[in-house]
Amino acid sequence: MKTFSFLGETPTIALRKAQNQCGEDAIVIYTKKISTKSRTSEDMYEILVGLDSEHQDEVKTQVIQPSVQSEHNVNTQFVDYRAEILKMQQSIEQVQKSIWVPKSQLFDLTIPP
């Protein structure tokens, strides 16, 4: 038995790719989620299928080269938030000073008899 691995954004897409390449006689060995969705990529699922020796001659194999993302195509904007962070820090310090100033006049009160 020869095994083949197929990737897809959903298990259904990966299975469809496996059936297109190997035919309906392919046996699914396992399905596994190999990456989680993020801002830059989608979920990826891997399906490993096995094919009997009598059907191996029909399958054409391809080696897929990993794609290299070019750095010059990405439009990124870097913003320096240093000045804004310093302003927020000063505001927080002012709030801290106003809250933690000891209120001695409240503690010096005496209750008349």
C-alpha cells in the first residue's frame, strides 16, 4: 500500500483533492488539522490516504514547492506610538497622585462629646 498526503483549507477540500488524484478507491488513513486560522493564513487540514498496489500505477505524483512570500509586495505600515504612550503614562501618573494623596484632614477629625 502506498500513502499520499493532501492539504486543504477544510477536510472536504483535502478529500476532494485526494479523490481527484487517487480515485474513489483511496482509503482515508487519517485527517489532521495542521494549522490554525490567523490573520495571515487559513486553517489547513492534512488527509493521508492509502492506495492498494493494483491502483498505484494510475496515480500521478507531484512535488509541491513551498511558496516564498516576497517582502516587497506586502504593504505594511509601522507607526511609532512612543509619544502617545508617554502621554498616557503621564495621565496615569496624575490619576495615581490624585488617588493616593493621603487625606490627613479626614483622619484628624475628632468627634465632639
